Amino acid sequence: MITVEGNAKINLTLDILGKRPDGYHEVAMVMQSINLHDTLTLSKIPSGIELTLDVPGLEADERNLAWRAARLLLDGESVKGGVRIALTKRIPIAAGLAGGSADAAAVLRGVNALYELGLTEAELCAYGAKLGSDIPFTIVGGTMLATGRGEVLEALDPVPPFWVVLAKPKISVSTAWAYKHYDEQGAEQHPDNAAIIQAIAKRDRAGIASLLCNVLERVTIKQYPVIAQYKEWMMEKGALASMMSGSGPTVFGLFSAEEEARRAAAFLEEQTDAELFVCQTAGANCDTIHKR
Ligand SMILES: C[C@@](CO)(OP(=O)(O)O)[C@H](O)COP(=O)(O)OP(=O)(O)OC[C@H]1O[C@@H](n2ccc(N)nc2=O)[C@H](O)[C@@H]1O
Ligand SMILES: Nc1ncnc2c1ncn2[C@@H]1O[C@H](COP(=O)(O)OP(=O)(O)O)[C@@H](O)[C@H]1O
């Protein structure tokens, strides 16, 4: 039996450079893992895929990214055997935190270990990219510049550690919807990725905080103005910076101290009906598989 944790992510930046012939958007984003995670327990079965889940509202069949990742890898590597997956979900769904991608990534890493397939991280990423643009990042984790449609990764220096407060309003945003509306609305301001990469290398927390920028934020805020209010509250309560993650609607705040982060989360919990999490930035995934 193998237990794998799939970490969520936040986007420190998200830029859209244009639309591609395949319908996807060319992006340039600084992605950061956080230690809010789903937990997946994998064990061998003679054949097929058995998935169990501990939350309502998510299918436990071939529509689930965890299931699809298992099928893809078992078939792709001609594995004689199947897998039972027990998924404990903590990452909110359709929240801009790549929860589904994190589950798929954990299954790819877990099946590779369970069946001793010996695939490299790059080979797992190639499988992951077939299922979703964010999956390669969730396989590798840490701090990365993601380009292409999000699947081309360049490792950056790890960020200096931050406490992260996540506020997920009771709204779900579809990624495809956000990109489509971006095409109609465009951006007022683009991130300066070169500058934030330099600030990360210098471990300059204030610099990093001042350079957060996500071109999808305006699109989602237009539809759900409450996101702007959440950002204001994060800042009032001492965040170094606050922004929407990915296509939203989750708002994150970066804090230097745990106490401040917990105070801000408690305030937002009182003021709103959002789901609140206090977590931390996380490093690369390499050693998060536990064998029993
Ligand atoms: C916006 C981001 C930022 O990290 O994250 P989320 O908000 O989903 O977490 C990602 O680009 C999301 O990646 P992911 O969720 O894996 O997207 P995919 O499954 O590959 O694509 C879903 C849909 O989003 C659109 N899409 C996605 C990625 C991209 N570079 N261009 C696109 O236009 C396409 O309409 C596609 O059909
Ligand atoms: N294991 C999974 N966890 C979450 N969502 C999943 C999963 N499998 C499939 N999905 C589908 O993927 C969509 C995007 O989910 P998610 O990855 O949580 O959001 P986001 O792309 O905003 O980060 C959901 O609407 C859901 O229907």
C-alpha cells in the first residue's frame, strides 16, 4: 500500500501571451505549491480501477481525474494489474487551486512507485500533460515558471517561506469560462515575471508581494465582485499581498507570521461564508511518497 499527498498550488503570477492554434492560451505563470493537500492511498488489485471518495459532488468514476490518470498510466505501460484508490479530499473543487490536477499527479507518482515502473519525473509529466495543463506542475511541485499552455516547466529558486490564508467563496469557477471571457475583456496590467523571478532569487519577500499579478483576476472579479472585498480584508488584516489564484475564485493572502495569518482567517470566517484554510508554501514533491 502506498500513500501519496497531492499538494494544491497558487499562482503568484498568471500572464496570457496569446491564443494558440489548438484553442489553448499561451501562458507564463509563476506557480507555487502549498501544503494544503489531498491524500490518496493506493493498493494493487488484480485488474481495473476502484476509486472511493469521502466527499459528495464529485464523481468516483472515469470522469474523475484520479481515475483517468490511473487508466492512462496502466494502459500506457501495459501494466498487468489494477489499482484501488482511496481519495481523501481537502482541496476545494473548481477553486483555482488545481485540486483535480493534484490528485491526478499523486496517482501517476503513486502507480509508478506501486508497480515499480521506474518512470522519470519527465516521463510522468508527459503522461500528466495529456490530461491537463496544470498536472506536470503538480507532479513536480515547488516554485516553477510554467509556460506553453502551463506544461513547460522551469525550476526557480524556492520562495522564502510564507504563511498562506485561502478564502474560497461559495462559488465555483470553470477554467474554460475564465479563459473565454479573458478573450473578450483583455488585461489592464500584465505581470513582470522577470522581476518576480529576481525577487524570489533574492529572497525578497516585500518584492515578491509587490509583484503578484494575475490577468484572469479582473475577469472573475467582474462576475463575482466579492473577490475584491476578500482581498481588501486580507490586506486590512496584515497580508503582505493578496490575490486570486488561477481562474479563481479562491483568494489567497501571504503573511510572514502564523499568528497574523490565523487572525486574518478568523476574521474572514466571521465576515463571510467562505471556506478558510491556513497553510504554508511548500517545496518540491520528491520525497512525499510513503510506502507501508
Ligand atoms: C488557470 C490555471 C492557472 O494555473 O489554473 P486553474 O484555475 O484551473 O487552477 C490553469 O491554466 C488551468 O489549467 P488546467 O485546469 O489544467 O486546464 P486544462 O484542464 O488543461 O484546460 C481546461 C480548459 O481551460 C482552457 N485553457 C487551459 C489552459 C490554457 N493554457 N489555456 C486554456 O485556454 C481551455 O479552454 C481548456 O479546455
Ligand atoms: N479528483 C478531482 N478533484 C477535483 N475536481 C475534479 C477531480 N476529477 C475531476 N474533477 C473535475 O475537474 C474540475 C476542475 O477541478 P479542480 O482541479 O478542483 O479546479 P481548478 O481547475 O479550478 O483548480 C471540477 O469541476 C471537477 O468536475
